Amino acid sequence: MKIVKDRFTSTNVMEDIWEYINRAKLIIADVSGHNSNVLYEVGIAHTIGKRPILLYQKDDDIKFDVSQTRHCKYSPTKPGLNVLEKTLKKSG
């Protein structure tokens, strides 16, 4: 897999995202804060049959249209991230 370290390459960002989503064996997306880019990429993953695990911090971060996807609430604290790590290891 190519790693893009320089944002100023000749490739289109969406081409890179498409490639990474297609190649991914596991997709984990943090939808906290309603980031439209993340939601768009989750939509791409769904379109091609991939089912990402969604992470969120607040109950209203999970919208109805993606609530059927596996999701996991977490706290962005050291103990919360430790719990999240254990939870993700179980799900993989």
C-alpha cells in the first residue's frame, strides 16, 4: 500500500481514498462531531459493500441512517481509550 506523506502529490485525494477503502480489510471511522468528510467516506465504504465500525463520543453523533452499522461509543480519556482498544480487539 502506498503511503502519502506529502499532501502535494500529483494524485487526486479522492483517488487515494477510493484505493484505501477498496484495499482495507477493516474500516474504523470516528463519526464524532459530524465531520462531513468522514460521513462521505463511510458512504463510499457502504456503497462497495464494506461495513465500517463507527466510533462516536456522544449519542447524537450516530445518525439514523448509519445506526444499523456496528458502532461503539467511547470517551476520549486515557481510561476510555483503553476500553475502546479492548472492545475493538474483541470485534476484530
